[in-house]
Amino acid sequence: MEVTIISRDTIIPAATSSSVHRPKKPYQLCIFDQLFPTTYVPVVFFYPIFDINVSQTLAHLKSSLSYTLGVYYPFSGRTKNNLCIDDFDAGVPYLEARINYRLFEFLKLHEIELLNQFVPFHPFRQETESHDDPLPLLAVQVSVFSCGGIAIGVSLSHKIFDGDTSNNFLNSWSAVFRGDHDKILLHTNLYQASLSFPAKDDIPEKYMSFMGSILFRGKSYMTRRFVFNAKAINILRDKAKSEVVPNPTRIETLTCFLWKHATAASRYGSTSRRASIAAHAVNIRPRLKPSMLDNAIGNILWWATATNIPTNKRETDDDGQLCDLMKLLHESIKRLDKDYLKTLQGEKGFGAISEFIDRQIEVVYSLEPETYIFTSWTKILKEVDFGWGRPFWIGVKGKVGSTLGNHTVFVETQWGKGIEAWVTLEEKQMAVMENDPQFLAFTSPNPRISSM
């Protein structure tokens, strides 16, 4: 399969009735934006469409993106001193590509390593930028398959985009494209994050270094796609439930199941009994009091961290281990309640944030644990409809190499009621896990996309 870039452009915000009345003052980052290293989150939407005017469609994608950026203008700017976003006319890199392959032939390959060819930037790699060469916050690649089919690949900088921010922007762009004004989500809130969680101009370097060291370890990683159908998920939920957690969610259950098997794979053939941490990204908008609307942009999330120190019971009792991990994870998520989150807000909030990071640094220093990061996209992105219906498939990431490791993204399957887990681990560890019969009893490794 060959992907040939045929054009490169830069899309700048169009002047809209909404944007004309908005002052283009620098957009202030929030403290959570500041703490995130610069890296690009990829997502690729595949649409099997055959009866369109390709040149007209490509032109309309550009113009509708420009219009949408007229309201979401920070996304076309550049970060400045890790404090704000400015220079909004710097624009969004926009690539168009042709593929010498039919869409369904590509999907039959189900080779996720090829997904990197559909996005402008390498997925989840730690990026460096300078004052002279600041990086874009958003980039788009539209790839047209031979004999019909379009893939829209987006690289979203985690410096400003979290899951809900990405979902709102992409649904707004698609709504503008199809002219469905009743569903346009353009009434976005650009300022609430920075008002509630103000930025700091003197963040200790040790905090930035710690965040980078947890996310980027410089080892050789590989990504695999595992699909869990509804029946398997329900069986695992029954295994994970207890009096303490009588009704675990699907995502909690799969997080603990993968956490358990990833740590087992890392210890295969050794006597290591290292502690392990599951760090789950939690959207805190609905947990705040008063709750924050979904249209507030920025990284409005925080981490639920659960630490497991192995015991003999957990090593020998399979179901008991899953229950124990569930209790740890559920309690860590439960702690992110309105009272705790209130301590993170306002000018004094950085004190509580510092306490959290200092505590994590102490845990890492004393226990040297394995850390596994989890995030869920199951409530977002699946309805991004440019007028061609919901995406036939959503691709997450291809070959990662030396980049963000011990990382899992959960995505709802577009067909059926299953969940895809896109898991990135060290190569040796992955080889053990994907050959573990107890793991494979509940999941299908990279099945055909059309059969989900």
C-alpha cells in the first residue's frame, strides 16, 4: 500500500459572525495543559463512501475546517512559554493524499502498523519545540482511497486537547461540513478551564521532568489491538465484582484485567515482585461543583492512581486478584469527588496539585513500580458524521517504536457492543501477554474489522 501526499496547505480561521465579536487576545492555558508534555494524539476515521465528487468534497472539507477554526481559533495558534496560545493565523497544517488501495482491501489487511501513514505526525512521540519553531496544535490529513473511501486522520496536541475537547471540535467541524446547523456545537467555552485552574509561570522543573519520565521511557514498544465482545466483558465484570464494588463498569473491569495480565507478563520467567500502578485519566467536568459543561476546552482531566503491592493471595487466586485490583481502582476513582476537586481549583489549587505530584514522585522513588496508563474514548468520537454516516472504523495508532509506553486506549466498537483496547507495551512483555491462554480466553487479537 502506498500513500502519496499530493498537496500541503495551511488552514487559517475564517471570519465568522461569532469570531468577529470575539477579541483575539492570547488564550490562557490551564495548569493541567501546562503539565502535559507536548505530544500528538492520533485518530483516524474511515468512511466507505463511493458516490461523491472528490474535488468538491476536498474543497468543502477545507472551507468547513476554516469556518470551524473561526470559533475554535486557539487550535490554529502556537503555544508561548507554556503559558498561553497566540499567533492564531499560524494555521493548521492540512495534507491531502491518494492511496493506491481500496478501502475494504485495506481493512481486510487489519495491519494497524500502517495507520501512521494516515496522520500528519508520529503518534504519542515526545516532541520538542523552540521559540523560533513552535509546533502546531492541530494537523489534518485527508486520504482518498482508489474506487471510493476516505480516511480523515487528525493529530491533536495534548497541550490543549483532551477527549471531550477533541470530540467537541471534530463534531463541530463535521456539523459545519454537512450544514446541520441544529447540531453545530459552536457555543464553546474558551475560558472556563483557565479561570478554574489558572496557569502558573513558575512550575518546578522536577514536575515537568516527572511527567515526561512517566509517559516517555525511551524503550522499544509495540501496539496491539484487542477486541472484547459484550459477552466476555460481562463475564469479567462478574469475576471482578465484590461487596465493595457490586457493579463495576466495563472500563474499570477491562482496566483491571489488562493491568493484571500486563504485570504478569512483565514478571514472566523472573522472581520480581515489583509494585505496579494503574493511572487512569478521568474527565472531571461532570465531577466539579458546579459541574463544568462538556464544551469547555482544555485538558480538564486528572489522574486516578491505584497502587498494587503483590501478596501471595493475589499471586495464586486469579479471580481474587481481579477483585482486589478492582477495589483499588474503584476507590482511586471515587476519591476524585467534588470536595477533593475543589482543592485543585483557584489560585491555591496548585498547592494540592503539588502535593499529588510530590506523593507520586515519592511512591516511584521508594517502590520503583511499573506504571500503566489508561484512557477511555468509549463515550466520544464514534458519532463524527460528515454526512456519510458514523465512521465505519476508528483507528488509533500504528507502529510506535520508542514513544509513549505502557499505555492503553479504549474505543467502542462501531458495530456491536464490544470494546477495542489499543495496548502499547514493551515487545517482550507483549509477546508473553498475547500468547497467554488465560488472557486470550476473553479477547480476540486484532480480528477482522468488518466482523466486529
